[in-house]
Amino acid sequence: MRSLGKQKVLSIKTIVAIGIGSALFVILGRFGSIPSGVPNTNIETTYALLALFALLYGPVAGLLIGLIGHTLKDAIFYGSPWFSWVIASGLVGLIIGLLTSRISIHDGEFGKRELIRFNLAQIAANAVAWFIVAPVLDILIYAEPANKVFTQGLIAGAANIVTVAIIGSLLAVAYAKTRTKQGSLSREA
Amino acid sequence: MKANMLTFTKQDSPIHRLTGATKLIIFVVWSVAAMITYDTRCLAVMLVFSLFPFILSKVKFRDYAFVLSLILLFFLLNQLAIFIFSPLEGVRIYGSRHDIVHLAGRYTLTWEQLFYQFNIALKYAVVLPMALLFLLTTDPSEFAASLNRLGVNYKIAYSVSLALRYIPDVQRDYENISFSAQARGIDISRKEKLSRRVKNIISILMPLILTSIERIDKISTAMELRGFGRKTKRTWYKTRPFSSQDYIALGLIALIAIASTVITFYDGSRFYNLFEPN
């Protein structure tokens, strides 16, 4: 598994991770949102999943899980994909994947430094995607009023940042604990 | 938690007989054309055209009734939100103002706003029949083959096909895990305190994600053993050759898309303006 980064961009594992990750994105996107207490804002657990998979399987997987997962979710449950937000989801996965590519969580390394790095990456990714890209595309494609889409983007982005910061981080820490650390064996005297 | 989703049902109709690739192209071209234009005349004509294949396809109302009601709800909320955030957007776009009634504060209902929101409604309505039709009449296994035929790398096409294949499995896993968690008193609804709710959600997500990661390892090992990805091309079990019907359908769609784009930009604006400047 350590050779993950050295392989071709689309290794078999990445391809499968994109497929299963998209399926998870669809199901969590539909059933996994829980009320946050703030009206009209839900905790979208699906973005915690996207962040974790981008961290585990890299930027290409993150991008494609966002694009494919969100398109399928919109198509299957709501009839037609909302492309501006689909693109934003893909971007979130891509940016998190790029910025965390040096964290080797497969080797069980996920301490304080990695945690901070992961969270800086997800904050940057969510801010770019929801505060800028999604509203701008909404205006370009659907000609919706600017103040409406920027307010929506602001709420969604803030909610996603908090969701990934709490649930995403907890998932990553828990996953790292299931892996065996490199050099964890010591010679008995 | 019965899933009310759009799924393919095997039927026989001219629409079902079209190849998946044709339907995919039509859906994409149609969506893009509808996205570009804001011309009311084009949208209205396209809406009428989109209803023909819908009738032709003989899809049953109950197959999409639930999703349709969900869409309508979302759609109403969105219309309402547009008015609340920007009651004079139409006035800004069309450059004139004809008031109907003053509601309260900055909220005045104008003909321009009504027309603008009517256009937004039309824009959704035009895409909807085609999207529903595409999802209801395309065999998921054929879908991957059609993506590949359109030039998408077959490995990515295979990912999409894996996603479609595993959505029901993941859903079953999610239901099993969440029901057994609920049976042990782990609640994620509004009744629980927020901090507890988050903790409880983790105890559902963690097993789901760990089993999925295990599944990824298993499937990728199996694919590796069968030599997946060794060659630059592959064949598909479900692929079908284009028939004359496919070419006719594609020709028609190209014609409509080009016509609508030309008409839209003929006068230099995406919007069709009914109003005289005042």
C-alpha cells in the first residue's frame, strides 16, 4: 500500500475507490444528513466521507468521487443534476487530495501535525468551492440573483467546514488507529 | 427508509430501444442547450418537444411520482428564495418596471419579476422530462459502455458502473448498521443533544466506511488478478450498434439545439424581452 503514490494516476485501487466512494457519497448524501439545530442547515456527513476518501486515495479519486457521486445523487433522487454544485463538490475532493498528498495515513500516521494540515486543507477547499465557485457558476449557468446564491454558498460552506472539521477528523483518527504503524515492532532484549 | 429512487425498468418502446450512447448524448446536449438559453420562446418550444418522447416511452407515473413531488417541493422553495432575496431581479434584467402590487417594505410584485421567475420555472421544466426519461429507460450496465463510446476513458466508465452496481449494496449496509445502532439506543434524530448526535453518527459511519474500505481492497484485488487495465481498450457485454433510429434521434436533437442557440443570441442577449422600456 505504500507504493500508492508511485503508481499510475489511475491504479486499480483508485478506480475501485472512486466507484465505491461515489456509491457511499450517494447514500450518505440522501440519508446521512442530520439536523444541526440551525434552521435549513444540515450536517452533511457525505462531505466528511469525501474529505476522508480524498485523504486516503488522493486528488484524482477526490475529484471524481465528488463529480460522479454528486451527479448520481442528484440524478437518482432529484431528477436532474445541479451542475454548479456538482463541480464544486469535485473541486473540494481535488483540493483536499492535493493538499494532503504527503500525509501517509495508510501507515497509521495521523498525529497533531497531520490533523492540523488536514483541517487547513479542508477549510481552503471548502472556502474556494462554496464561497466562490458554486455561487459564480450558479450565476453564470442559472442566472440566479447574486445575493441569494452567495448567502446559500456561505451557509453551505460554513456548515461543511464544521462538519468535516469534527466528523472528518474523528473518522481519520479512527481509521489511522486501525492501521499498523511503520516501525512499530521493537526487538525484545 | 424505503428508497424512492429512479431506477431502470425493462420495457419495450422506441425510447427503450435507442442505444444508451444516443440517450446520453441527447441528455447532455439537451441540458446544455437549456442551460444556455433564457429565451422564453425557445424554452416553450423545447418543453413541447420534450413531452413527445415522454409519451412515446410509456414510462409509468408511479415510477417517478415520488421523485417528481420532491422536485416540485424543492422547486417551490427555490422560487420563493429567489423572490425573498431579490424581488427586483427581473426589473434589473429587463430594464423596465411595471408594478402589480406593493407587498411590504422592499417587496413589490412586478410583471418583470413574474416573467423572470416564469422563465426559471420553464428552464427546469425543459430539462426534467429528458433527465427522468434518461434515468428510467437506460440500463445501468449499458450506461458504462455508452460513456466509453463517447470517449470517456474506460477505467473511469468502469468506476461509474461500479458506483451504480454498489449503490444498493451500500444502502443495505447503511440500513443494517443504522437499524442495529438504533436498536441499541443510538439516536441521530432531533431528540438527542447535538454533541451526542455527532458522536452517534460516528458510530454509524465508522463501521460503514471500514467495511467499504475492506470491500475496495477485495474488489481491486479481484480485478487485478483478472488483469484489469492491461490493455488500452476493452469490449462491453451490453454494447449495441447504432441503428437508423439512433441517427434520426441524434439529428433531431442537433437541429433543435442549434436552432435554439441561434434564436437566443440573434438579438445579442440571453433573455427574451417582452417589455417596452419605460
